[in-house]
Amino acid sequence: MRQSQALEILKTGANVFLTGEPGSGKTHTLTSYISWLRSHGIEPAITASTGIAATHVGGMTIHSWSGIGILERLTPEDLDRISSKEHVAKRIQKTKVLIIDEISMLSAGALSMIDAVAREVRQDSRAFGGIQVVFAGDFFQLPPITRGGTPAEFAFSSAAWRTATPLVCYLTEQHRQDDTDFLDVLGAIRDGTFDHTHASTILSRESDGDELDSEIPRLFTHNADVDRINNEYLAKLPGSAKTYRMVTTGPDVLIEGLKRGCLSPQALVLKEGAIVMCTKNNPAAQYVNGTLGKVIGFVHGSGEPIIETHDGRELTILPSEWALEENGKVRAKIAQLPLRLAWAITVHKSQGMSMDAAAIDLSRTFEYGQGYVALSRVRTLAGLTLLGWSEHAAMVHPEVARMDERLREESLAAEEAFTTLREDGDLEVMHRNFIHANGGTLEAAKDGERPIKRTTYDETLTLILEGMPLIDIAKERKLTVGTIADHAEKLIVTGRLDAAPLLSLIPARLIAALPDIHQIFEEVGTEKLAPAFSKLHGKYTYDELKLARTLFVKELSAS
């Protein structure tokens, strides 16, 4: 199936499983669909099965979105507790389209829990409470595992998957690799025909790596090898090292969970010349998770590293925060530079990346799909350097191999059915009906996939509705609290936001003081804050007064 055909099916609102080989355009198709939704005023919930994958798609983990967190089973008490969380309930209730990327690494049990939470919150017995669900990924890649490290059932084995009855869109075009021999090897691994001729092709790229360019990333199956290589190369660099230590706030048990999900180390050691990888998305700062670069210097005085990316951009990397929220409040957070050494990375962390060149050691593969994921990261055979090989590297999960044939058949059937609908002129009607049913606007329908640019107010509104405290929104968006308060005030005045969500997002100290502050506003007015600041003897900052004025304006508009 072509990307354009899959996009037509997605636009009907049907539940979909978007799959295909690495490089077939799954991410591009998702991006196109997200742009189309936004151009019609529909904001999708963008999630993924892991934190790394979530940053690739600019979303959050499905575990956070659904509120299930680290649970591996859902009791009635858990279900009641989660559905009672206001910020989780609001998020699920307003969702029209739910995207779950890297579905291969989500277990059947987790998918069933997400389905149960969505049904309970929305009080709708349909699959996922009637939300359109888009599963995206490739089951030939890394499989799900439990917290204890044991294999788990694939998502397609769950009752939630069967109830959702997703249409299969199996993309067959190839956009990453254009090397026929290499594509033949990857195809043979998928269809179980890998033999000695394919092994010979791969082994022709074997090398001890001694003369390899140090800037070419190395992929290993084990963290110990990654740490060893990174430390060896760092030690070879001249000059003094700078160490950046993680700062933590909150209970130890929650901090440990954040540390496991954060790709930056607790103690990051850097030197000028170090190869690094960004570990978090920050479009405003012009980098994303996976951006590779070299440290070329440090800011005088403050010491932040300056990196040069592969495309020649110079970026100063400032500390970032990873936080755990509950009931709209930050329970724990860690702060560290969003960097890690990247002469070497694990195969697991490489999933979703596309590389011109990589040196890969597959001598100790221990998991189905590990070799396939590693090999398919590079675009051509010439870009591959093989540091080690094992016969297990070409193994795929037998259950996935059996499932693949059925998926291809279902995709062909969907393709034929929707070709008929297109010819009969019914597809456009279905697209329009889907937009209308979800409260979208038809204005952009004639312009195809040209997205409407989201304003700064839209970005703030999204975070408010997700339950993020205003102080944290300011940090996330790198704006002042006062600016965020200005945004909230305009959103309230224009009717896009009710004051109720704000009450749970501003500091408790300020909530208690609102009656006194509002009384002062009645006396001196709200056009300027200086009179109120003076009359209150500087007890509250201008930012706090702006927040209080936001709620005061709402009271006036409602009276």
C-alpha cells in the first residue's frame, strides 16, 4: 500500500494499524495525518510505547497519557483511582484521535489496561471509548518486555486489539534504503529465507573497526559495551573534563523511575571534541532526541557546552527537566543536560533512527528483532561496518513471522475496498463526516494537507488542558510566568478557556490570597498592576498578580 492510500483510510476515522518495513514511511504518513487533523481543528493525542519513541514523535508515553504508569495489571481499585484523576480524565475525554507509535514494544496487557481506562473515563463501551486509535509500528522490531525483563505478549494478542478491529495499512514503498542487495538481505530476514548467501553479503562488511572514523556511531546490544567505548574515546581526548551532575527533587522511589526513563546519565562527563547525542526534544532550541553533534567549546563562566551538529549549526545546550506529575502537581523531577556520549549507543536506543553510516556489533544478540533493527538503521550496505556477527542476529519471532502473511493479506483487502469507495466518490464524504463528527472545521478541506500554524496561545492552551501547572508551563515553553498568565487571560476573555482548570494549576498560596487581591482590584482597577502591588505592600510578585487578575477578569465576564 502507498502512503497516500493509507492517508485516505486514516482520514475516514477508522481504527488503523499502520505498519511496514523500516524506511517505508510510517512516520511520514503519521506526520501528514497529524497535519491534516490540525488543519481542520482536531488535535490528536500523540503517544508512543516508550519515552525514547515518544520524543521521536513529539508526544508523551501512552502509559502517562492513560494514567496507568508502571502498572502491569489493573484492579478495580486502580481503575477507579485513575479515572478519578481530573487531569487524566480531561485528557482522555477531549481526545478524538489517539496515536500509539512503536506498538511492537507495547504489551497486550498494557493495551488492555489503556482500553479499560478509556472506556471507564468516557463511559462508552466501544473500543477505547469510541476514540479513533492508530497503532503504528513494525512487529519485526523489538518486542515488549515486562519490568522484570521477561518477554510479554504482543499487543495484537490482546482482546483490546481484536475489539478495535483495526484496518491494516501495510506500506510497501521503500524510502530509507535504495541498495538492492541490502534490501534483499533485510527482506530475507523478514520472510524467513535468510541463508548463507545473505550472510555472506553482510559478512563482506566485517571489520575490526580500528581504522573507523571516530564520529561514525557504533551500535551494541549491551549497555556495558556502550559505556566501555564511550569512556575509552572520552579518555583519548586532550584537555580537561567537565562534569555535570543530575539534580533531583522528590521521593527516591519516584526519582529512580525518572532516572530510568531519562537517557542522560546522573554524572555527565564532557570534553571538547566529545561526540554527543541530544536526549530530549526541544524544537525551540533547534534540537530533538537523537540529534548528533560534537562539543566544540563551553560558555565562559556558566560552563554550558556548545555543540556543532552534523548540519553545521552551533547550539548551546542548557539543562532540562524531566518531571512526574500526579493530579496536576509535580511529585518528582530531575534536571540534567539533555546530552549523553554517543560514540556508541545501544540497539534499543537506535530504534526509529536513520543513519548514513554505523558500525554494528551483533555478536551477542539476545532478543528477537535486535539484529534486524540494527541493520535497518543504515541506508545502504556501503554505510554498514560489521564489528561482530551471530547466527541469532537474523532471527525473528516465529509468532510475528506467521502474523505477517495475514497482515499483508488484510492490507490488500483494505486497499481494494477503499479503491472502490474512491471510485464511487464516497471517500471524500467519509472524510467530511469524520471532521464534522469530531467538531472540526471543513475550511481547510480544499487545501489538502496544508496545516494551519499553531499560535503561542494554542501551545499554552494545550498544556493547561493537560493539567500542567502554570509555573511548569513557563519552564517548558521557556517563557515567564507573567507571559503564561497573559496567555491564560486572553484565552479566558475569548471564551477558549474556563477558569476552573486554572484553580488547580496555580500555587496554593495564591489561591488562599485571591479574595484579598480581588478586593484590591475592585478598589484600584486592573488596567495597571503597580497600584495593586503598592497597596499590597509588595507581598505578591507581579507574576502572581497577573495570575490573580486572570481569574478576576473571568469573574467580571461572568457577572
